[in-house]
Amino acid sequence: MTSSGFSVEAARAAIPQLKVQVRGKGLVYLDSGATTLKPQSVIERVSRYYLNENSNVHRGAHYLAEAGTYAYESARQIVADFVGATTKEEIVFTRGTTESLNLVASALSDSGRLKGKQIIVSEMEHHSNIVPWQLAANRSGATLVAVRIDDRGEIDRGHLRELLGKQTAVVALTACSNVLGTIVPVKEIAADVHAAGSLLVVDAAQSVTAERVDVKSWDADFVAFSGHKVFAPFGIGVLWAKKGILEELPPYQGGGSMIHQVTFENTTWADVPQKFEAGTPNVGGALGLGEAISWFQAQNPDLAMAHAKSLAEKARQELSAIEGVTVYGAPMKRTSIVAFNLNGVHASDVATVLDQQGIAVRAGHMCCQPLMVRLGTKAIVRASFSIYNTAAEVESLLVGVRKAKEMLN
Ligand code: PLP
């Protein structure tokens, strides 16, 4: 434990995947932006559910069903506390950010609120915060427009104000770019969006381990994130919205659990959040998410996140100093993500050379093709740091990039 209360050694000791050997070398995992590693306690929590509590929730009267339901609803409460929700009824469990955003886009479209209106996204959105809106726009005769980003990688707030107007139904923005690392000033933007009478949808996929997410201070209308980017299993995610908005919106999918009463003529809906959780949910995933959040909170998140950011800053500075390396974006507030290229070399080739040295990074368009156009490249290499990374791993990256430069130039 450091004097400041965060111990990277303790965080590392909790993560079994860090023991994986890659071609005889220790794994250097710099791909937490794609998915974080999972602590042993999370894996054990999921196993314990299947071993001792396996049941379908909300529908059985027997012991296991009660235990499973209790655990599932307790996980919802953990998520609600984590994001500062007013009640756990504001938390809808989904498959992930993508499903949460599709849910909002679809329900808003079905509610008629998008008809003939404008939807604003930004130039640096992940495809999952563009395509659902395109589908919804096509269904409802709405127009999709993109607010510009500036050369630093910040939202152009002046352009956003120009675009906003009575015609704007929704603004859907990332709170943290998965390429440039930009931390977007959600609270300030929410004020502009609400002044124009529009709704603000926030993609918090990268934010949950980058800053403290507090839905009340953000004052957004919808917030989406994925469990697997916050130390939890795949296939579980969250949509937060105020209870009143969830109550107003029509359901996203139909099926068991989301109904109050069904006849052939008509169906009435269950209360929220069940209205949006049709079918058997991913109970094990939800319990894993609850455990993951508890684990993260026990690490002293403010210090842990600052640690990850300081590693990324070091990597950013040192990479920028290597001749022939381009580092993308320089937002004022940024998280633990660094996007770069070796000039004249394809990003995948750089990633392959790094992989030979046991270093896991991501290469490609990062599901942000419009942003790649804006940056004037087809692909980038992304090193993303988390709370279990070390300064020695930054050094490994730098050695790896220098080696890639020698081999590929
Ligand atoms: N939004 C951002 C900013 C992301 O980084 C990602 C995943 O990389 C997503 C959305 C989609 O998340 P998921 O694939 O977990 O639904």
C-alpha cells in the first residue's frame, strides 16, 4: 500500500490474467479501453451464483429463486450507488453500452419524439453512438447531424450552440473519447442542451473508469455504460435514466417479465425498470458487475484513476518525443488513452511487432470511422492504461515502439 492509499501491487495481485505468459514473456496489457481485465473476486462471484444461487429471477417462489432475485436486485443497488442514481429503479440492466443506446434511440423513436426532428452526435462518437441514431432517424424522418471537434479533440461548443434549436430532439455524446481520451464537460453541455429543450444522452463507456460518474451532477437524461469496461464480465451493461422518463417511454422489446397483464387485445407494462428488461436477464453478469464495482471502489478510485492517467501522460510525452511518431489529440482534460501512429507504417503492423514482445494494444479504426476521417488516417494504434498498469509497462511500450520503428521503417 502506498502512503496515498492506492496500491498498484494489490490491484495487480487481484487480477489473474496478468499471470498469462505471451510467447514466454509476461503480459503487458495496454488494451483496457477495449475491455478491462477481471479480478478473481468477480470471476468467483459469477461462479458462486451458478454453484449456489442458479435460478431465474423475479418469477420463482422457491429458495434459489429468492436468493437469485435478492442478489440481482442488490447488484442493481450497487450500480445505483456507484453512479449516484436517486433510486435503483433508474437502473436498467442491458447487454452493454450498445444495447443501452439502441434502447434509448428505439424508444424515443417509437414515442414519436424524433419525428421530423434533429439528432446531434459528435465527430468523435463510437459507431454505437451513431448507428442506432441513424436507424432511429430513418424510422422517424429525423435528421442526423454531427457537431465538430477542434484540433485538440474537444467538442466545438460554439458549433454545438449553432446547431441546437427548437428542432433538436436529442444530443448524444460520449463523455470520454475512446480514441483521443477527451473528457467531455458533460455538465456544461447539459445546460446548453436543456436550454434548447432537448434531451442529452451520454455514452459513458470509457468514463466509468476515467472519472467519478455522478448522474445528478452531470444532469444528463440518459447514461449508458458496459460492465466489461469496469472489471465486470461481458454481456452486462447499464442504462440510467430518471424514473419519470423511463415511465413515459414505450418498451424496447416485448416478452416475459416486462408485462403487467397480457391479453390478445392488449398488454400493459410492468413497472420500470422491468418494463425494459424483457426475457431472462444475465443474472450472473449483473452479480459480477456488482462485485466488480465493489472491488473498484475498494481500490480508492480517485487515486487509482489518477495513477492510470499519469502512466498515459508519461507514454504520451515519451511517444511524442520519438521522431516519426504522431500522437493524436491534445484535449485539456483527458484520460488514460493514447492514440498514435508510426508515420508511414500501418497501425496493425505496429501492433503485431508489439504483440511479439507480449504487449497488447489495439490497432484499427476503433469503431470510429468518421473520427478517422477527421484525423486524416485510416487507423491508429491505441495504448489504454488501467489501474493495474505500471511505469515499467510504459517503458516496455516505448522500447516496443522504438523496435517497431527500426523493423518497419
Ligand atoms: N462507446 C464507447 C466510447 C466505447 O469505447 C465502446 C466500446 O469500445 C462502446 C461505446 C461500445 O461498448 P460495447 O461494445 O461494450 O457495447
